[in-house]
Amino acid sequence: MISKFFVKGTTFSWIPPAQVIPAPLQQDGTIFASNIVAPVAMTYAGIDVDLPYGAGSGPMRAIWAKTHSPASRGLTPATTVPYSWLNYVHGRTAFIQTAGGDILTGFMSGCWIVVWMQGGVRHVGHVGTVDRATKTQPPNTTVKQAFSARFTGAIPMGSKLKGFNPAAPWGLNEIISVCKEMDPTNFGQYTIKSKILALVTRNDHFYSMLMIERPGNVWVCGGQKRISSSGQSAVLAALA
């Protein structure tokens, strides 16, 4: 699983796929297959020059780093991170049908990432809510209601809906703290370049990663958090 690659202080050369923004009338809550071409390669670019490498904090991070080098985790120069990309489509729910493989999607600011079974096939979806509207305005209400409707009433047998909100675990103060490690004085230049990337692994482990953009399409991992999934009733309540 690629979660082992996203350690605080690792860097990657990557151009994130753009968000998909349909015309307003097409932000209609449709649930559809994410139109994925081969995603842009994400390659390991070394340890960041400013953000100390390692999990944890303080002396424990240095101790951890000594026994968990990037090479020991499968990262060598120009290692390519294998992943599938799930589009973020405003006002719609895009999904990937997959029996395995790790899926990245983002960037996250409040959308729910969901997993369910349909016709015996695993689906991973991105419920495309948007920042420009409140939670009680369209297209947010439209996309949430359209997705929830599939799982209410006569609930499909074996759907096993679960999900998580990748943005929820990261508070602004925590993000600022990481950026201060990169530059104690001018940390604001990194705070505004900080994004949340979601990962769903092949065995349905859910992760939220802080990624910070540097010039030249270089992204620094500011840390990862494994998130417990919410079950069907909790997901539907969050989308209500």
C-alpha cells in the first residue's frame, strides 16, 4: 500500500489533476464513472530540505527516522508511486470501480469519500460538494441528496456503504505548525499552498495526507493520518 510512502518530510514531483467543473446546470448530482486517463506520474524526489523527515515529533521523530529510512519503505530516487486517480467533479459524485489498487483524490475541503458495493463490484466515490455554496444550498444539497437517495428506502442488499471526511482531522493551527517547521518566519507562503489529499487503499484503509506545494511541481508531505471509517447510517447523516 502506498500509505507507507507518505511520511512527513518526503517530497514528490507531481502535477495534480485539475478539478472538473461542469456547467452550472450539469452540477445535478449525477453518480457516474470517473473519466480517468492515465494519471500523471508521481515520483519520489527525496527528503525536504527544511521539514525534518519522520513520523511523530521531537526526539521520537529522529529515532523513528533512523530505523525507517525512505529506502526501507521502498522509496529510492525516482520511485514512481502507483495509484489511480478519482476525479473531484463539482456537483456530482464520480466513482471508480475497482477490485484493488490504491486510489488518490482531492484536494479536500469537506467532501466525503465513500466506498460501497454494487453488483458485486467495489466502488470508490467522491461526493462533489463545493466551497462556494453553503451546505444547505445547491449544488451541495443536490449532490448530497442524489447520492443519499441511492441508499435510502429499499437499501440495496450488500451495499456496505462507508466513508470519511478527509479534511476534518486537519485544523488550521496544526497546518500552520507544520509550515512553521519549514520556515519559522515566512510560514504563510506554505500555509496558502497546503492541501489535503485523500487515499483509499486496496483494503479500504482511509488516510488523509497534508501536502504542501513548493515551486517546480514539488509536493512535500506534511504528515498523514489514518482515519476510521463511518458506517452507512453515519455517512447518510453527514450528507443530510
